[in-house]
Amino acid sequence: MNLPERYYQKEIETMPPEKIRALQSEKLVRQVRRVYENVSYYRELMNRKGVRPEDIHGIEDLHKLPFLSKADLRDQYPYGLLATPLSECVRIHSTSGTTGRRVVAFYTQYDVDLWEDCCARALTAAGATKEDVCQVAYGYGLFTGGFGLNGGSHKVGCLTLPMSSGNTERQIQFMLDLNSTILCCTPSYAAYLGEYLKENGYRPEDNRLKAGIFGAEPWTEEMRRDIEKSLGIKAYDIYGLTESSGPGVAFECREQHGMHINEDHFLAEIIDPETGEVLPEGSKGELVFTSLDKEAFPLLRYRTRDICVLTREKCSCGRTFIRMSKPMGRSDDMLIIRGVNVFPSQIETVLLNKGYTPNYQILIDRVHNTDTLDINVELTPEQARNTPEEVAKMEGSLAGAIKTMLGISPKVHLLEPHSITRSEGKAVRVIDKRKLLD
Ligand code: DLL
């Protein structure tokens, strides 16, 4: 039997859609005016497009505003997009940025407060209450995961365990000794914790966890089932990005069919990534966000590069916020191998469906002007007991299944358990040596 749904801010989370749209319109008009007045870079962008704050009367005028991209953010590093005096800011976070300049985001106390509310909504949707012990195993520091969920957990009133990521042995000891009931970390780290428990002789029922809040990287439905089984929990997705505060832009409810976007704070659009044209609801395209309330680092029409679908279909949890699908990879993450578009999630789906571990690595190279695709996959300890001949057969059969999914043939290498380094934060699954050569 389903218990009655709990909300963190019921009135807002279940607001009729027309009321949400009216609220968004009111906030958008105010935000555009503020940004135009306070940020010279935005003023120039808008002037160049021939749009002035007076032209924005509500969300129906959103399309008139210019887009903002990561390149703009990098360009304006560090203070160029600040919309409040620095003395009003109380926090900085930053992207992990492996290439180019990092993006630095600023927060006023009001911004931190709203961000933590968003995370508290996500935790509550996953069943968290003040009776829970919430183990936050996202990294604390410039990365937003740790501090974001920590703040949300406080707001809900959970007993918060600020573990940060890594130190797996201590992580497990605290989880078991202090009876953690909610786990927050990346899905790849959750999978590792499940594997670690199993290998150390624990059964899923030996821990008290009931739910996990996992995000910050793409993960498939197959990976969700794997984690749910190994930890004995219900696994909820959470989405966000540093530029928009951090985790909590969108979160899953018990229905687990899309993440509700916190629409009172974030206005979402889907566009064609090639042309920039706004697409109708239900179309697959690039997610674009406008932050309606943020003071220090507001973003108007920010192109996330994440590809997904939005739906307003009614959700039985009672929340009226629009839902986004799991991001189907980023437009800049899509691999083009021998001319074929490949998303790493397609490979993950085949692996997990065929009973392999989520421990894999995709290696792409170019030899004699032809792309090569090698996939390293770890065997489970049981699979590793097979003879070398049997393993060779398994490699052939897995390569065949991946070829059916992608249309191109990979070379599959099945490896001994524990040959691939485990991730404690975001997993690095793709090594594209072609890029390193460019
Ligand atoms: O990853 C914020 C976050 C922390 C989200 C903890 C959820 C939990 P960034 O490091 O700036 O911020 O990375 C943002 O990560 O544009 C997506 O491509 C990806 N991403 C985030 N959440 C998800 C998710 C944090 N649930 C980038 N599914 C985003 C798939 C995700 N991809």
C-alpha cells in the first residue's frame, strides 16, 4: 500500500500549472530587468539582439532573449556575470572543468537558501523525514554535490552524515554502525558500495538504507536496477549543474518516470541544438534553463548541452512540475565512431542486460585513418571462474550484441574482477585518444 505522498513545500510543488506559469512570468519580467541593469555583458547581448527589458511581458516572450553558453561563462570568468556586489556573496562553487577555464558560480545567502530548499524537496520526494540518517557521500568542496545535499538534509531535519566521497571502508563502517537510511552519491559510487558490501559478505538486508539520491552523471535504468538490488533500496535520480546552483534543479518522485523540474525557480525549454529553434513539448533536444530567482549568478536561457525530453503529463505523486527525462547524454558527449553516433549509455544498457558489471571503459582510437572501438569490461567473480575458451566465446557474443545495438563492431576485452579503477565521484568511462591527438 502506498503511504500518502509527502512534500517539502506542498503549496508550490502541487500548484496548478496556470498558476505556476503566472508566477514564472512575473519572476521573469523582474529578473530580466535586474540582469539588464546590473550585468553589462547581458546588456550588450540583449542590445545586440535588439531586445530590451520592456519587450519581456511574460514567459511567452522568453524566445526573444539571447542564449547564453558555457563559452560566455568561461569568457566572463570570474566576475563578469555577477549581478550583485561581491560583498553580498557568501559562497563560491565551481565545475570540475577538465578543459579550458573553470566556471565559477557565486551565491548570496538567499541563493543558498533556495538551493537547499530544492534539495530538501528531492530528499522528501525520496521519503526522507527527520527520523532519517542521511549519509552524504558526494564530494564536499568546490563540487556542488556534497554541500547541496547536506543543506537539503539539514532542512528536512535528517541526522546528516557529511562523509564526502571516498574512503570506502570508513563509509561502510559508518553506514552500518550509524544505521544510515538515505545515501546520496554518484550512481557509479553507489554501485561500487554495493559491490564492496557483497564482496565483504554483507547481504542487502544487512544495511538499513531505504533510498538513495544519485546524480551528477548519466546512468541507465539497468544501472538503477543493479544498484537497487545490491543495496536493497529504491534509487532516485537527481539532476543539476553548477551553473544553476548545483543538484536539485530536478528530482525524481516515487513514480521514477522523469524528474520534476523545480519550475518556480527554473524555467525550462527544449531547443534544436543545431538551429536554436524552440521545440514543442515531447520533442527531444537540448535543455535550456533560465533561473528565475537567483541573485548573484542568474542565467537567462543557458544552454546546458544536456539532451532530454520534457513532459507535462500528469504525475500520480501530485506534483505539477514539468518532468524531464534522464539526460540521454550531452550533445558534446556523443561519440562519432566510423561516422556512427554512439552514446556510452547504449553500451551500458547492453552490458548490464547481459549480466555484466557496470565496471567498463570505452576506448576509441584511430589507426590508419580508421576509428577503433575497444570496450574493457570486468567479469564478475562468478564469471571469472569460466575457462579461457568460455571467456573468449563470451567476448564474441557480447561484441555481437553491442554491434546489433550500435551498428558497428567493437573489440570486447573481458577482464579480471577489479582491473578497472573504481570511481568515487563522476566515473570516467570514455577515453577518446583521437581527441588527444587533435
Ligand atoms: O553534477 C551537480 C550535481 C551534483 C547533480 C550532485 C546531481 C547530484 P556539474 O559538475 O556542474 O554539476 O555537472 C553538471 O552533469 O550538465 C549533466 O551533464 C550531468 N548531470 C548532472 N546530473 C545528472 C543526472 C553537478 N541525474 C552536468 N543524469 C550536467 C545525467 C547528469 N547527467
